[in-house]
Amino acid sequence: MSFSMKEKKAVAIVAAIAITLLIQPTANAMHIMEGYLPLGYCIAWSAASAPFLVAGIIKIRKLISEKASLLIILAMSGAFVFVISSLKIPSLTGSCSHMTGTGLAAILFGPFEATALGFIVLVFQAILLAHGGLTSLGANTFSMGIAGPVFTWLLYAMLKKARAPRKTNIFIAASLGDLFTYIVTAMQLALAYPSESGGVMASFVKFLGVFAPTQVPLAVVEGILTVLIIMGLESFASAELEEAAL
């Protein structure tokens, strides 16, 4: 399969941005870190994530075999997830936040494909950047690779059916999908570490309070970036986007 000059330039630009943005000091961020969750929770979240991951791998293999022209957009979606979910933004509450990027893949291809891409990204981040961890891989996959994309995809489909303006639809779905990822992460942490006074719900509110100051504006930024990227794809890959049934 050969690519046009525009497609080759797009891949080069994405690679250059990724290399530039990933040269930064390592910091703790809101992937759940290595060793933070008790073993039972690690196993439970891995088991919950496994069926979605298997479905995603099957769907991507089918996509590549039936629609090979979409491979470059799939790869760009994975690069987008890797880059923006690796950028850690300091929080006023003493923690860090970051965008997720999986909403773009969910809108372009579907939630299961986004799960597979999210899983691959999380593995490389855990090994290469100490961002997240292998023991917490199942929990991070469930929040960033399953909950966020499924919510984004469902919301996008509902707004599309309601005939909402497409760019507005993409912005809302990607933004709220990002926020939903962190709601699920907060619940995962609350279940593992309930508050002594108030239990799980008190702990849940506490973790949400840690994320909110930086995550809300980051969700807005992710929504805008997702819209801009899809607009860019329309300039050189409109036929592929139609094939993806965007």
C-alpha cells in the first residue's frame, strides 16, 4: 500500500510533535501508579478489562484486513493518545492531571478499537516513562481505555441522532469523555481506599476534588484539539473518514 505525499507529511508532523513533547522530566500523574492498588483490585480490574481488550484486538484486525486505507489514521489516533496522555500538568492540589486522547479514536473507529489503542499506549508509558504501572494496567485500561471511550462514543451517537452540529457534537463528546475517565478513576481509588469517616463516597468526593481544578480546563482543551484534528483529517483524508463512517 502506498501513501500520498500529504499522508507522508502528516505522519512526519505527528512523529515530530510526539518526539518534541515527550522530552520532559518524569512526573507522577493521574494514571494510577505502580504498586498503589491492592493486589485483589489489580486482578479484578484486569479481569473486567480483558473482554473489551479482546474485542478491540479482533475489531482492529478486521479493520486492517477489510479497510487497509484506514491504517494510517488508526496509527495517527494511537500517536495522538500517546502524546497528549503523556503530558502531565501540575495541579494546585499537589497532584497532576493530563488529557486522555482516546475520545478521538472512539469517534473515528468505535469504543473497542479505542480500548486496544489505549492499552498499547498504557503499556509503553508504564515501561518507558514510569507513567502508570504494570500492576495497575487493568485499572488504567478500564478508566482511560474503556469507560472514557464508551461514554464518548455513546454521547457522540446520541447527539448525532439528535442532529446536533457535528463540530459541537465532537467537542462535547470528547470533553465529557475525558471528564468521565477521571470520574471512574476517582471511584477506583475510592473503592480501594475508602475514607475512615464517610466511606467510599467521602473518598470519591475527595479524589474528584484533587482532579477537578486542572482536569476541567484540560477536558475543554482536549475537546478543541479533537475538533481541530478531525478538521485537519478532512483536508487530506476525506474519503477515509467517509469509509470510517464518521
